[in-house]
Amino acid sequence: MANEQQPTTQTSEIARLRKAVVRLKSLALKYRQSEVVQKALFRISELASSARDMSEFYPAVHAIIDELMVAKNFFVCLYDAHSETVKFVYFVDEYDAIPDNEQFPAEVLRQGLTGYVMRTGEPFLLVEQNYGALVAAGEIVDLGAKPEDWLGVPLRSGDQVIGAMVVQSYSPDVGYSVSDKELFMFVSQHIVNALERIQQRELMRKEIDRQTADLRDINRNLEEQIVERQRAEKLSAVLYAISELTNTSENMAIFFQRLHEQIGLLMNNDNFFVALLDDERQHIHFPYHVDQRDCQLMERRPLGKGLTEYVIATRKPVFIDQTAYNTLLAEGAIDGPRKSYGTRSIQWLGSPLVVDDEVIGVLSVQTYTTTVNYKPDDLELLNFVSHHVAVALERRRNADEIRRVNAFLEKKVAERTEELVNEIEHRKKIEEKLFYDAHHDTLTGLPNRSMFTDRLQQALGQKRRFPSHNFAVLFVDLDRFKNINDTLGHSAGDEFLLEASRRIGTCVRENDTVARLGGDEFVILLNLISHIEDAKDVASRIIELMRKPFVFGETEHYSGASVGIAECKSRNDTAERLLRDADAAMYQAKNMGRGRFVVFDESIHQDLVASLHRETELRHAQFDQDFVLLQHPIASFTTTQPYAFEIAVRWQRGEQLVDAQSFLNVAEKTGMILQLDHWLLMRICELIREQSRVLPVCVTLSTRHLYKLADVKALLDIVTQAGIAPQQLIFGFSETELSDHSKRQLSSLRMLADAGVGLALTEFGRSAGALQYLLNYPFNHVKLDPRIVNETPHSERARVMVKNVVNLCDELAITIAAAGIDTAEQRDALGSVGVQLGCGKQFGEPAWLPSSAQQEVI
């Protein structure tokens, strides 16, 4: 029993070992296959680095695939999305032949097996799919020889299919399995990676090649530019040397010899000559010639038909080689060998010497051998040089003539030397005077705008170099200069300006600059000030001096000064800014009442801009629509009954009522004040006539009406045409606008007084010469300025002054009233010193006058 079991056990052990051997063989086979695949992938990776271009890469990939499976028929195609074409970058087939890199439209290949793989993005194994069914369904169209077996896989880059890789078999003994498909698909991705690396490397190499080519072109251009620049520099040096030869050569022989040497630096001139026409232009002579063959023939000769004469006749540079020579000979432009002009050259270059558009000769080089080969550039160079040579020749000819003339001139010069010295001295004095006149004011002798601007620019330059360098500009405008000039004449005006400039000059230091810009405007540059207070002190001194009377003959006249100050605050300041700001500050001082100074700040600039806008709006305003009348009663202190009414004009801008002084100043400046006053007077006359008014009406007018008698007559004509008695009107004129001893103003006021119009001196007490107007002018009414009214309750000196003015007015039969009485304290104080009439809030609020003349005035 035991013996029977032993063979059975051995048999099962043998079977088990056989199975193990089979498994080991299978594992060994798989291991060898894995090793083959790994080596293939390693070789593909190496190809990405070692392949020089795609022509090496694809055959190497084919060989690797052929080791993994049968790949006798193998191709790779890539899809170009831009051109929508498919390119067969590698193709090996037993039956079909497609040239490498041939492109096919994508639509043509879309229905083939290859197109099917690229369209679906999936691998295709012929044994897995029913080829006939796909053809019948229209999914595939047979485009080539039908294979026995076909395997294609897509080539993917990221999510996009960029091509396909295919192996196929036409033999029934060769087929592909699912494992081949998986292996082929696995290998394809590594091939894509290697392909992209090689393509990237090729792109980089192409870019490097392109950049290298660009750099090579740039380098070649630079080299050409260097050669051209060196040639130009050499040409410039030769031309400069030729120009210098005119002055440095002792005689013409040396001049021509050095000229020959200089031209030799530019081109071969072993055979060279200069030919010149004589004065009669009938012969040619050769003042300089160097020739290897025909030196003895270079003599004076009559004009003929040689090459030299041809250049003179055509007036153009010529390059004559054998062909050109034969052509000229055939045309008869030159003589042939029967008349010898020397040995016939192989190449001959000639350029005309032209002076003042006339040919005076020819400059030529030539060669008798083929070792020297001239180029068209040499002719251009010779022609360029010939222009300078012609000028040098003419200059040299003229130099000899000049030497002859100089001998004569030296004698004349010696005779006139003394006269010229005197004339030069006289001219220097004239130039100095012209310079002085161009930079100084002719009347005062002060620097003018030009010199002041120069010194201001110098101060700004110092400020830029030394930021601690402080200075200021003062703009001074004299008050009432126009009145003085118009009243007393231009000679008195000139005396006034001279005295004013002298006074201003005493207020500044020697290193400061006082200049007159014109009229009554002066500017001062205060250099090196420690603080703006220094400029204020100077302005105060000027204002005080200008308040003192100006004496002309036996009369005194009063002026004043308004000063604007602009301080240099920045290294980037400009002369225009400083002058503009000082001017603006000066106008601000005038608007604030004159006789004061103002330091420029940004608010002034804003006010100027606003004033410009206001002026524009005022010019577009309509009198009957945009202006309204305001009425103030002038009442008795005791009865509070109206004595008269004062009517003023106001500008209505929408809902806003513009302050009177702000728009009246603009009207004065623009010249609109006369038209506005005419309209106001006509409106008042209409109201008086329509309402049968009894009490007089007082209206304040501009003193511009008093400069011309025609303007005064225009006022009286308005009153006459309205049918109003002149006694019903009182014309008020501001004391600050009047000029003491102005004959024109005095005549105008008397004309108004003689016509019966009442005259009121308004704003009385604002200037120092107010009493002069009471004594010399025909005023029968006086209105105290609101400032005096405001001071009277608190100042004993003010009360005494007002009391004396009241007594003086009583003696002169002048009615006196006070303006701006807003408190009972003011009314009581004024009443205590004799004032009986006044206007202000104490006597009622101002009333708007109706727009229609038919309505009641009161």
C-alpha cells in the first residue's frame, strides 16, 4: 500500500514543479518585457537630449518601436490648428508612399483611420473594432491600401490631440494585441514629451540663430558705419587741410604740391594734373601735373576736343573707362588717335573746377594699368574735393590781388588812423548813450522795465543758488497823477514825476533798484531783506513822503501812493509772477482806499479772478433789467422829516444784490461808469417828472464827467430833455476823486452850478486837502464821511473838527449832512456839535424804487 502511494506523490510533485516553472517563465518573460520597455523609454528620453534635429529623432523612435513590436510600417503625423492641416512628419510604408513633411487638409484625413484616432482622441486597434461596420456607418473612409492589422494611438499634449502615431501590417502573420495597444499608448506619451523637448530646443536654437543673425547684421552695419565715418573723417581732414593751404602755402607751386599730397590720402593719384583756362578762355595750361607717361605733353595748348575739354564743355564730372571712351569717340565728342592728347589711359576721372557758376579748369586722375581700379565713389569723392579746390584756387588768386590792394590800403589806413580813433571814441560814447537810453527812463533817469527785469532775474538766480537770499518787489502807483497832468499840463506832470522819483529814491538803499515802468508806476527791488517787515517799513516811508504837498509855483498839490508788495518765497519763483502779484497787491491797496500798502497773498489772486468774472458779467448786464434803484431819506435831526432824498444804483444778479463799491470800481476801470451814470440820471429825472416831486434828489456821480466840458453838457442835456428844473437835483462828487486846483474840474463844477444844479462834496474828511475844496470849489452841500460819523461819539478831536467844519459851512452858506448815522449815540454826538441833517438807519431803512415810472416815488 505504501509502495502504491509513493508514485502518486511523485507525480503530483512533478506537476506542481511544472506549474512553478511555467509561472517562473511567465514572470521572466514579463520581466524581460518590462526591461525592454524601460530601456526603450530610457532611449526615448536620451533622444530628447541627443537628437540634433527631428530628422534624427523620428528614425530613432521608429527603431525603438520596432524593438517593442513589429513596426515595419510606421508613421507619425502632427496636426496644425492654425492652418488646419495634417503633416506627415515621418512615413515608412510598404505600399503607400507619402513624402516626409507633406501636408494634407484636415478635412481630407478626418474620415480615415488616422483622422478617426485624432478626432476621437482614443487609440484604435483593428482587431478590436469592426472596420467594415465603421466604414458602412461613414465613420471611416478607406484612404489607402487596406492593412491586415492596424494600430494607432493619439499624441496628446495636455488636453489637446496634436497628432497620431500608427503601426500597421499587411501580412496575416503579423498582428497586434491589446497589450501592444496599451504599450503603444504608454510609449506615445513619452514620445510626445521627448518631441516637445526637441521642438522647444529647435525653437530656442532658431531664436538663437535669428538673434545671432540680427547681431551679425547689426555688427556688419556698425562696421560699415565705422568705415564710412572714418572715410568721412579722413575727407573732412583733407578738405580742412586744402582750405588751410590757401593761407599756409608760400606760392602756387607749393600749394599744388601739397594739394597733390592731400588728394593722395583719399585715392590713388600717381597720374594727376590740374588744368586751368586762361583769362580769354581760349587756351588750357597745366600749372601742376604728375604723370608716369606724358609729363612732356603737359604744356599750354589751345582748346580742342580732348577729355579735359569734354569736362569743361559738359560742366559735369565724368568717369571714362574703355567702353565710355569708345562711345564718346563714336559720337564725335572727343578727337581720336589722329590728334594726340597723350597716352590713352585705362581709366580717367575728371571733375570741373567751378567758381561763381563758371568753369575755370579741371581736376583729373588717371591710370595706365589694371592694378589700379577706380570706382564711381572715387569720382564722387573727386568731385566733392574739386569744389573745395576751386574755392581754394580762387582764394589764392584773390590773395595775390589782396596783397597788391593792401599795399595801397595800408597807406590810406595810416592816413585815416587818427580819424578812425576819434570816430571810434565818438561811436563808443553813442553806443554807451544808446545802451543807457535803452535801459533807463528818459524823464527820471531811473532804470526802465528792461533793466529792472534783468536785475530781478539776477536776484532770482541768487535765490536759486542761495535759498536764504530773500528779496521783495514793491509796485508803487501815484494817486491823482492824471488829475495833475490834465489840470496843470505835461510839464507840471513831469516835475511831479521827477520829485516823486527823488522821494522814492531816498527811501531805499544803494543796493536796491528803483525803476519806472511808465506813467505814474514805479517798481522797487529790495535786495537782501531779512524779513517782510523790512519791505513794509520801506512802503510806509514812501507813503508818508508822498502825502507831503508837491509845490508847483505858488500852489500846493497833494498826491499819495498805493503800494503792493510781493515777496520771493521759492527758488522756482519767476519775474513775471513777482511783478504780477505786486501789481495785484497795489490794486488791492487802491481799492481799499489808497494811501496804504498791501502784501500779496493768495486771496488777492482769487479776488482778481473774481473781479475779471464780475467785469465780464457787468459788460453783459442790461441797465433796465439788471440794475435797481435804492432810496435813502436825508432827514432833519429835530423833526425827522425828509429834507431831500438820495438815490443810488445797485446791481441785481439773480437773487444777489452786489455791493455798490465793488461793481462801481469795475465800472470805473472799464469806462462803463459814464453810461451807467447817464442811465441813472435819466431814470431819476423820469421819476421826478412822473411823480411831480418837490424835495430835491441827491445822486453821486463819477468825477470822470468833470474832465471834459462835453461830458458836463451831456449831463445837463439829460436834465433839460427830461423837463426837470436843475434845482431839483444835487450832484455829489467824492472828495477822494477830486484833484485840488484842477482847472478842468473847477470849470466843470462852475458850469453845473451856473446851470442851477446843486453840488455836494461827499465822503468829506477822508483826505488831507478837504478844506481846500470848500474854499475854492462851488460846492453848496457837504456830506460827512461815515468814518468821521463813527469816530465822533468817542473822539473829542473828531467832535472839535466836525464842530469847526459846521461853523465854516454856516459861514460859507453850505448845507452839511452826515452819512451812515446808524445809532442814537452817533445822532446825539453830531447834533451836539451843530449837525442838523443826516441819513442812515436812524432815519429809516432804504426803500426800493419801483420799476415803473408811474408808481409813487415816496
